[in-house]
Amino acid sequence: MVAVIEAIKATNKTLFVVANDDDYANAYLSVRNIDTMMMLTADAINVYDLVNANKVVFTEAAVKAVEEVLG
């Protein structure tokens, strides 16, 4: 996860959005100790978290899940 964070130059307030079927548990364990990062599942994202984040990173599966809900 550190390699991903460095590759995208995620500094402060980065929100990672993953699909429910992604390996959420392991990814969450990687991010939970970094106070400038937040991780949510695609069905749990909300306007506040999206607007509050300086950078938002979606997995491909999360984008598909959000597209299905929003049409």
C-alpha cells in the first residue's frame, strides 16, 4: 500500500474507495494507521467524505459499483 500511496503522491486527505468484493479487510488494515488516509467501500461513500478529500482514488471494481447505483 505504501508503494501505491507514493506512486500517486497522496499527501493529505486521500480517500480510497474500494468495492465490497475487493479485499477490503487487508487494504483497510494497511490504511488505518495512516492518519491522512481514509478508506470506504463503494456503498458507503458520501458527499461529505468526497468533498472533504483532497484526492479520491477508486479501484476499477468500485467505479463499476458506483456506476451501477448512479446509473
